[in-house]
Amino acid sequence: VINIAKSEIDSRLAIYRISRDIREATSIISAEDDRVSFISNVDPDDSYEEVSYSLESDNGYYNLVRSVDGGVEGTIITHLIDSDIFMYYSEIQIPEDGLSTPVTAGELGDIKLIKINVSIDQSGSQSLRTMDLDTIIVLRNKI
């Protein structure tokens, strides 16, 4: 029970961190269903960094990994079930279907919303005890 509660807290904090990073993005570099890269100021200095969130396969699961300026900072969420976690929209209103992924270079500048949807195996043993979290991020510099 403690591990499940810890998994939920850790996952919610991770979604909050991802949202905060993406919300401040000045431009999107790449947008795929299992990866997003963007330019944002994510540390106390005044310079902007290239930040990426991407999935890595791990024994039947996926781990969401954060990297800054090409250096891997660490795993953000573990035991993800699905590999399609990012969806992109060019309007503030979410239509049924977002932009096709990978988003083409010509459409990257049109992204205004990013939806994140993760399903996590809370026990880490393929027990079918899953937690679904999703959030919609409005890019502040794009509206």
C-alpha cells in the first residue's frame, strides 16, 4: 500500500514538473508521440536550454527520461504501460484528433497545447493495478 501511494505521489509530482517545463517553452524542436523537445529556461540562470522528455523501453514497460542540453538528468516516471503519451494541438480548443505525429517542421510553430496521458503500473509487477494521469498544458509563449 505504501509503494502504491508513493508511486502516485511521485507520478503527480513528475507530471507537475513536466508541465512547468513545457509551459515556459519558447519553441518546440520536435514533437512525437513518445518524445518532446523544446527550448526553455529551466534553471536559475538567464540562458535557455534544450529540454527533452522521451520514453525508454525497460522490461515490458517504459520509463520517461528528462534530459537537458543533451545530458541525461534522470528517470522521471517508471513503469509506464503505453508508449503514446504526448498529443499536440494547434488550437486552444481540443478537437478529437490532434496533429499527426511526428509533427512536421512546418507545424511545430503552430503547437499551442500539449496533452500528456500516462498509464502507470503502480505495483511494478504487471498486476493490472494501473493509475491514469493526464494533463493539458497551454504553452504560455504561444497564445
